[in-house]
Amino acid sequence: MCDNGLVMPIKHIKACLRCGKKFVGRKATTKFCSRACAPRGRPQTIAKRTCPTCGVSFTPRKDDRTFCSRPCYLSSGTHRRRTKSGYVYVYCPESASAYVSGQALEHRVVMERLLERPLLPEETVHHKNGVKDDNRIANLELWTMKQPKGKRVEDLLVFAHEVIALYGDTFTAGS
């Protein structure tokens, strides 16, 4: 019985997990009678893992961690970030169109890899179906100049061949 005449609930009288002494806990979840008996820090119950990107052995802070660090996670190729406007950013620091953080627009990276060269400043990549996160090669077109004024490179090449076929080598500048 307490000083105020109330009966203490039985469920709060516990045995300390370390020393076995009986004590009254403030909460139902209290497990130790004092700070001296409580363990210091969190116990390391998570097994060591090997980072799939760099191969370093590490102990994760949470059980759901796969990579040892954020750079390893980003360079693994599994990270895609979608913007509010619908475009997808990927971590690709080797891309010519990448920002300082190593992030680049996925459709530009796909087109650079297809062309095997960096995109020129006046070139843009257009999504044929208008869906900005559909970055399949079949859905992308290379345009020159800024959209919507641009022309498809394929159309310009057809036009250039028509002009060459029409005029041949007879036309020179200034005549």
C-alpha cells in the first residue's frame, strides 16, 4: 500500500533482469531497477554484412540496411528519384549532363549511351508519348534547339539528303 492509501498495481512490481532484485517500475516496460543495472548503449544484435558495391564488411545501424554508405547506395544503380514534374534522376557521375551531386536526368543518360557521346548544349531529348518517366529508347527522340521549336534529327537528315539530291555540288556560297 502507498502513502496516499492507494494499492500499487501488481503488474508494475518487477524483478530486475540483471540483478534479480524486486522493484516498482514507473512504466510497464521498465526492465532494470537502476541505471547501474541497465546496459550502456544498444546491444549489437545485428550481424555484420558485406556491402554489395564496395565489398567492405560493416555492422548496420538498422536491420534493413544493405549498403555501407549513401555513395555506395547511389552508385549501385538501384536509386531512382522522381521529381514533382515527372522526370527521373539517377546517380551517374560519369555523365556529361550530371550535376555536382552526380545526379543526372535519366532520359539524357539513356540518349548519351545510345549515341556513345555527350549531348551538345543545343540538343534535347523528347519523350514521344509525353510520359516523362518512360525512358525506353523506343520512346525517346533527339531534338535540336529548345522545345517546342525543335526539329527531330531524323527529319533534318531526310531534309538534308533531299537538298543534296536537288542541288548536288552545283551550289556554292555567295553565288
